[in-house]
Amino acid sequence: MERFVESDVAPPGGVYDLLIVGGGITGAALAYDAALRGLSVALVEKQDFGCATSSVTSKLIHGGFRYLANMELGLVRESLRERRTLENIAPNFAYPIPTIIAAYDASLFNRMPLIRTGMAIYEALSFDKGRTWDAAKAIPSHRILSAEEAVRLEPNLRAEGLRGAGLQYDCQSLCPERLTLAFIRSAVKHGARVANYAKVESFLLSEGSSGRVRGALVSDLLHGRSLEVRAKLTVNCAGPWADLVLGLLHSHTGEKKLRRSEGIHVVTRKLVDRHMVACVGKSGGHFFLYPWRGHTLIGTTDKEYVGNPDDYRVTRAAIEELLDEVNSAFGHEPITYADVEHAYGGLRPLVEDQTKGVYESSRKYEIHDNGEDGFDGLLTVEGGKYTTSRNLAETAMKRIGAKLGRELAACETDKRRLDGCEIDDVEAFVAAAQQAYGDFPAATVDWLARQYGTEHARVLELARAEPALATALDADGEILAQAAYAVREEMARTLADVVLRRTGLGTLGWPGDDAIAKIADVAARELGWDEARKAREMAQVRAMLTLPQ
């Protein structure tokens, strides 16, 4: 992939059909859908693709069981359908995981009668869960567990007061960052032009400070130049920054102000075996623990954040609040701050009028036509959740077709596998890769086959051609060749891009001084950094991966 802002290449007539502002999962899915239907598309992201909300998820592709409490049956059904769709179009990224929902009398909302009822509704709404292209992805039906069965499966569950549990399945995604990138790559494959580190400075207007939006003035933050990106229609997919992007329209009034919800997660030593465990804490909110790369991932929170999203950081107080919630309902020994190996967090966009409480807020989305506010040629997408992003894009395309006055082809994003995900049987695919690359550790090939899909051979061939790049860097078997591939083929431009979004090398926390130094050496060679720049990049990553004090 190449950053289109570094060249002067323009679409026929010099005007794109669609300019998308924001390179998270929503913008990525929209760029893919639009390009697949034949529109000329440009996408700009002021940081890196998927670097904000899309990379700080719970690493789940889920149906939204807790939304049943608000009786949002339509949202749950949509989520369950899209869960199956992602299993089909990205089979190497989505894997069924059994989930134990523990029932205690301490809270009205997790007692056995309600769990039984909720699971029955969930089962009915997921009636097509077995219709997966890869039979191994079919999700089993739910069942009820006795308290004894639940504790036998997950011994760290508290037996005292446990009345039983529900066992159901959702899906986990080991690397949502690479799943987002798969949508970007798929968009590029079908003609979209994309650029990270490309910030919208202002909108291009047909007349003065108001009127029709005809694109944007974009700054290439890596090279200090600006260019006009003209488009027939612009879509604001900036997530938690959506209202700030609208603020670039001086004198603009009437837009909805976003509410932002903070969600944090922590990674600890192994606390659960092979099930995700969901409980209700003392505050009445749900939390979960699930096995992730030999560790346990714990989340999440829903707490309103007030302030500039650029200033957001995870705090020690937020981490300790989450741990306190978990300790109130799970485990035999308290989890302490010293047990936390990594923490991450981000902001979810919520539209203002959904509910009073952030935890109860829906994950529905809105597509707002800014023409209603005097700025035709601009749409804003607000809200939504990772799992339903593909369908959000499909829905947005109906509005886009009408705004462009074009009869668009039918959506096919639910019928085609994403770029690199053209795999019929994932486990057979991984086994074949391990046989073909028997000169590498089985763990390395397994990881690369799943995270890179049909592109894994290109990474391994880099390591074969330059044996130093075959150096393993973590327990999952990740290798230095991934850093070189990230720069050459995946538009990584900073060390954080490589460590946090193109690989999993930093997503368990600080990978060690030696590993970071080796990765930085490869990135510096590929990108032409001097020693001072390399040192700055390493310091920035260390700061990102250091727990707050």
C-alpha cells in the first residue's frame, strides 16, 4: 500500500466520488464497500489506521447479550448476524469462544431466571449461527450449568452464592488491529486511495464560510505539505472526534455533540482456563475475563469522559476501579495493581440523546446529513460498535447513493472474504502452512498464518532470504520479518505502528528492551531514521506501554 498524499495522482476529473475522514473500522468498512461498488474513494486518517477506538476493543466479535436488558432486540439481532458474517469473510480473525455467565443472588440482573430467559432469546435471535462457510466456525447452542459444573470448568469462580450459570458462545478476535487493516487492504485492492498521518485542516466550501462541502484541505503530517482533496461527497467517520471535525466548519451550529465513554482493559497472569467468564460487579455493571495469548484479558468499563479526546490517557485510578469491581465478584484472592502486566483504554462515541447513563447507552449508530444544517455534501456517522461496522457501511451506502444521485450495485461485502482472508478451512490452512514452512517453529507459522492469512508466506520468505529476520521475539513466535513487512507493505510509519497495530509485539505490554531495540533497528533501516529519531521512537513506545503511576 502507498500513501496517496505523497503523489499528485488524482482520479479522473480531479474529483473523488467519496472522501472519508477517519481510518478506524467504520471508515475502513465504508471505503471497502464504496470501492467494491465502483466509486472512486479517498480515505484520510490523522494518525494511523485503527489507532484509537478500533484498537482498544475487548477483542470480541459479539452479539451484545447485555443489550437484551434494554430490550434492544434489533441491535442484538444485527450484532449476531454480523458476528456470523465476520466469521465468514474473515475466518482467520474470528474464533468461537465459550462463555460462562455466572448467576449469584447478589444482583437482580444476574440471577438464574433472567439468565435462562436472556439465553433463550439470544439463542432464538442467533438462529442462523450454524450457517458458516467454514463448518468449524459454527457456534454451538447454549446450555445451563449447575454451580458445580461451572466451578469445575473455571475453578477461580467463587462457589459461595453461585446458583448456576449459562454457557453460550461468542467470538474473539486475537488482533482487531489487523482485522481493521484487512478492511483497509480490501478497499485498496478495489481502487481506494488511502493515507495515514493525513489530517483534515479545513473543509473546501463552494462559497465563503458556508455552503456545499466539496472536499477538504489535507496536511501530510509526515512531509509537511498540504493538498486539496476534492470530492462529490465527504463522510465524517472520525468516531470520538466526529464533533471536533464538524467544528472545522466555522459558524456551524445545530450538530449533535458527542458523548464519550471510556472503556479500559487490563492484562494479567492466567486467571481463567479456556472460557470467557462474565460476572456482575458490586456497581451492577458487567465485567468479563477471558483467556488471551497465555494471559487473561479483563474488561471493560463504561464511564463518561469529558474533555478533548486527544488528551485522553488511562489512569491508575481507572485501573484500580476496574480491579475493585472484579474483586467484588470473582476469584479467591484479590487481583492487585502489581498483577497488571498491561493496560489500555479508549473512548467510544455515543450520541447525546441515547440515555442518561453511559453504561446503559446503546451502541446504535446514526447517519446524519449535514445538508440539514446548511452544509450539503457532508454526512456524519456517529456511534456504532466494532461488530456491526460492516453493516453500518452498507446502511450508509444507501444514503450515499441517494446523495450522489447514482444507482449503485448491490452490496457484496457480506459475500466476499476480505483481502488475505480467502481461506475455506482455517485449521487445514494453518496445518498446510506449518508443513510448507517446517524450517520455522510451529508457533511462528501458526501465528503468522492466522494474522496474515494468505499473505503469511511473504513474511516467511523475507525471513528465509535474510535469516536475521527469523529471530523470534515473543512466546507467540512473532519474528523480526514482520517489522520489515509492516513498513514495506502495510504503511507502518512509526515504531508504534509496528509494535501495536501491525503485530502483537506490544499488545501484552513492554516486550523487553532487547526486543524493542531489534524491532527499532529494522524500522530505522527501512525508514531511514538516524539514531536520534530511533531513540525518540523507542522512548515514545516505552511511554505508551508504561503503566500509569
